[in-house]
Amino acid sequence: MLKKHLLISTLLLSPLTCFANESLPDPLLEERGVIIKDASQFDWVRLNSGEWLKGELIAMYDKELEFDSDVLDTLVIDREDIYMIVSDRHHTVRFNDGTELSGTLNISGGYVKVGDLPAKYRYRDLVSIAPSIDSELSAWTVKISLGADLSRGNTDQTEYSARADIKRRTASSRFLAEFLGYRTTSDEQVTKNNIRANGTFDWFYTQKMYFRPIFFEYYRDPFQNIANKYTVGAGVGYYVMDTDKTEWDFSTGPAYQKTEFDTVTTGEDKSNASMSYFIGTNFEHELTKKIDFTFNYRYLTAKSDTGGDSQYAMASFEIDITDDIDFDISLVWDYLADPIADENAVVPEKEDYKMIFALGIDL
């Protein structure tokens, strides 16, 4: 395991000097020569504030750099705060024109140099840096959120919620998976009990456009008379906004859906299937350094004998307590256009709302 330390540089800037015989502007070449003595063993990052970080570069994605330090643990740094990156280990980098390059990495003076290739790409055109082979596990991020609400007195009510978010990011692709479970009991009677799990795999064709060769979703809610609902599809997506603080993308495509009902009236089918079409959007915005807002929405068409068109939306505020612990507030909305009657001919409500308070832990 690499040893990592934080160094703070107080050296004065030197005159503008070329870097490594390339036309790479680097006014801090002298400072760099004094600080960096073992680039083959450690990765180095210089911040605009003048601070130096010594450790292991994990990855860069979504305008953020993940950096590992024994002293400071895992750091997430906004790319706009970075002036220089030096690493003699091999990385795969991707630029906004779709180009991927692999090799050692030097970023300085607003330019990116990979291996022995000329430094012709600007830092602002850099989309991502993929993890090196020896830090493959660091490409995965996992967040677990748990919530509970207990009420005792005239009515005994207990609410539990569990949520898991799993992500894997590389220079040209990403995998996203989410699980959300919610259960409520009142006077020992279950009043809510649903599960939603979904996942997507995206391959980026350009910085803004991506292909989604597959997505899947599983949903269960006996109180909507849905024993199991399976959805599989594919599509394309596009980022309409992608800045340091805001991301907003849309995705759309065909899908196949099968629904198994909990109970049905006499003579009705216990399950039905339908071809469908989906459109979805994801919005993320950094309100402050410690508060993030996210909004996810999806519309899925389907035949009425499977329950009809469905809609799902979740709005969340994530409030940082520590680097690894968040307090999450989420509002979830589920809508089904044509709920199927149960064995007693009772038709479920079309809409369902949930307010969830939970503590989230980044693993």
C-alpha cells in the first residue's frame, strides 16, 4: 500500500518554463522539482491554493478527483481546485471528443500530457481518468442509507427504510444500481411494504451522449396488487447540462415489462406482459459544499391489463455530516394509471407517497 502525505508548499512562482521539452506551460517547474522526488512510487496533486498532496490517484469523474491519503483518508477534490497532477503510473483518460489515451499522466498549466504523446489536449477537455489496474476496487462506490421511525401510545407504528446506491465508473462507461425498500406496520398490521431495485449500464460515445445497452428494474408492492414487476430495456441518453455544480440528462428507449399480480378476481389472468417505452431524467445540483439536491423521474408506458402507464419520481436532499456520513431527506412518488383489482374486487389507489429520513454511509 502506498504511503501518502500532505505537503504544503510556500515556494514562490518561477518564470514561465516549458515542461519536458513539450510546449506545456508550467510556471511552477522549479517548485515541482523541489517537491517531487519519487513520482514513480507516488502520485502528486498540486492545488490552486499551493498545497501538495502525495498519495494515490484513484479516479476522476463528474468533475471530481478521488485521491487516497494515509493521513487524510480518501479525498474528493473539485477539478476546478486542481492545478497540477503528476503520476508515473499508467491511467486511461478520456476527452470530450471521445479520444481515449493510456499512459503516465502529467497535467499542468491547463494542458494534459499522456505518456510520450504531445500535450495537445486542454485540461478543460478532460472528461475522466479511469482507475489503474491495482486500484480497480476503488472504481466502485457504495452508499447505504437506513431510516426508522417508531411511534408508541394510542397507535403503535413502526416505519423502516433501506436504500443502497452502487456505482462503477471508468473512462468510457458507468454502471449504476439502486435498491429502495420501505415497510410500515401499525398495531402489528403491515400497511406498506414495497421494494424497488434497478440498474443501468451506460457507454459514453461523447462527453454528452451515451448509449444504454441495458437497464433493468424489479418492483414489488402488494398494496398496489403487484407481486412482482420486471422491466428490461435499452436506450440512449444525452446531457443537456454538465457543469461543476449541475448535471442534467435525459434518457429514452424501448422496454419489455411483465407484471405478476398478488391476487385477481375470478377469471382474470394472474400475470400479463407488455412492450413499452420509457423516458427518464436525472438532475443533480450542488446547493452548497455540504448540501446536494437530486431529482429522478421516469415514465414507462404499458398496456392497461398490466397496470397501465407508470410514473416514478424521487427528490432528495443529502446533507453532509462528515466526509462519510450524510443525513438524507427524500420524497418518493409512485403512480400507476390502471391498478388491477384484487380477489375482493378492490382497486388499489393510483398514487403512493413516501417521505423518508435516513442516515447514509459511504463505504
